[in-house]
Amino acid sequence: MSAVPSGTYGHVPHGPGGPVPYSPGRSRPAGRLRAWAELLRLPALFTVPGDALAGAAAVGARPGRGCLLAVGSSLCLYEAGMALNDWADRAEDAVERPHRPLPSGRVRPAAALTAACALTAAGLALAARAGRPALAVATPLAATVWSYDLLLKRTPAGPAAMAAARALDLLLGAAAGAGRLRPALSSAALLGTHTLAVTAVSRQETRGGSPLAPLAALAATGAVTRLLPDRPLTAALAVGYAQTTARPYLHASLNPSPPLTQRAVGAGIRATIPLQAALAARAGAGATALITAALGPLAARAARRVSVT
């Protein structure tokens, strides 16, 4: 991402005659909402419901109360991770991405940390309402999120921790839907593999780096796609998954510059949705697959307003 001058709202808007005068009454509420949307990366939320939906489909459960509670828990824990991520990275972002909400001063660090704690508590509470099996999965999921942001992100274990979080999120839907996990393990492994690849690429999105990470991600996409059945709906969704990532990964491998790497990471995040849909279709839940796939265009539209990386 290109940096912009830091300040209360990250940049000074310009009109035809130069800078637009600051108007507290008109700008402050909108500025706060925009800052929190950036902090929480709201467009990425569209990639979350499909985890629980695919997990429930894998164990043969229809979307019901338990599944909806699992989706709510997933959304809270995901956003807790987003807020905690920026709180933990605030010193680094002050140098590399001063336009982010915390270093620009648009969101206070204490507010971000409070939000992370509150969202984690809400996520665990919703999982508890879904039943003991769901809470038994949500608890290590929350621990993985916090461990990644505070301890593991910059270590070699970082991508594996992020992959484990996504896999656990899918298993949360299975636990809430049927109270069992075994039938959903293969779907969790495929989703985790995809997440591992995307996270490995994201580690060099601010500085650029080696072409090996996007090449490995491209290979992982091919492997995941080949492991999905060739039934019509599953195959169509699998092709959509592969097409979403193939070109951006290839471009980033040919030129691993920050802009192309960031584009590849964004594509990898968006590709999570057709993969979730394909996993649901693989389990025979065609309606769930189509509902999940419909989140893709919404995510792409929202990403034009707020970055997902």
C-alpha cells in the first residue's frame, strides 16, 4: 500500500481550489466510521460465514440455529483478530503504513485493544450458546488468533498458525451443526492449505521479496483444485476458485513487488469464498454452496471502498 501523509484523518482532502477546510461537525462521525471499517477490514468479513457453512455441510447438517451461532462466533473472533493485529503492529505500521487507523491517530490503540477483547468474549459466548462441542473448538480458535497476532506472526510458525485458525473456524461450524468433527477434517485441511499459501505470500506484501512464495501459492491452488470432485457444481466453483488466484499469483511470482504482492494477497483472500462454496457443494449441500458463492460479488464490491489487506 502506498503511504499517505499521517494526521487525524490520514490525509487532507483536496478540491479544485486546494485543500478542503476541515469541518468537525460534518467529517468526524464519517471519519470515525471509515477508520473502524479500515481497522476491521470489513470487506474481508464476507469470507467468514462460508467457514461455518462448509463445516456444517461436511457433517450433513442443515444451516440452523447452531450454524448461525457459529457464524456469529466466527465473525466476532475474526474481527477480534483484525483489531488485535493492528494494535500489535502499530509501531511497525507507523513506519511502513502510516495511513492505517492507529498510526494516523484516527483510532486510539486502547480502543482497538478493548474491541479485540470484547469481540473475543462475544465470540466465545456465542459459541457457548451453540453447545459444548462448539465452545470446545472456539476456545482453541480464540487462543490461536491471539497467539498469532502477539507471538507467532513473524516467526516461521506464523503461516501455519493462520492456517490452523481457518481450519478450526470450519470445524466450529461442524461442531455447532452436528457435534462431531471427523467428516469435516478433509475440508478443514483443504481450507487450511489455501490459507497457509495466502499467509506465506502476505509476509512480503509491504517490502516485496522472493518469487518462491507466490509460486508455492500457485502450486497449492492447483493441488487444492485437483482434490475437489469433478461433479458439475463443485467443478464450476473450483474453477472459479482457481481463476481468482492464478493470474495474480503468477504476476507476483514474475515481479514480487509490493503492489503486485498485495494484489495477489487480496485475490487469495477473495478466493476463500469460492473454495468454501466448492467444499459445501462437495458435501452435497448445493443450496449452501450457492448462498456462499453469492458472497463473492459482495466482497469484491466492498473491497473497492476498503482494502482487505
